[in-house]
Amino acid sequence: MTLAGRAFGDGKISAERDRCVGAGQCVLAAPAVFDQDEEDGLVRVLDERPPVSQSDAVHAAVRACPSGALVLR
């Protein structure tokens, strides 16, 4: 896939794992983009530059995160 087909252009999604509380709301909102680490339960970003089709889900995940650990740049 080319960069033209990416959701956020030059931007990306990242997670501040030290802020994450493991609530899993990001995984529920955007399971193609987020997962939880099996060992500590904290967020893992599966795709830092998700496709356009995931844009609404990623924004929902950012809004749903209770600790503000997700950063959309």
C-alpha cells in the first residue's frame, strides 16, 4: 500500500505505555490497530500508520482511552 492510501498522511498513532492502565478500550474500538501485551496487559500499537478505513476507529480509541495514553500526531 502506498502512503496515499494511509489514514493520517505523515501522522501516526503511538502509545505512552507508562500512562496505560490496561483498560483495553483501544482494543475494543480498533482491534486491527491495537492489542494488549500478554505479559503486562498494556497497549501495543499494531499499526502506527493505519489505513483510511481505520480512521474512525482510531479516533474512537483515542477518545475512549481513560488514561490518555494514545497519541495521534
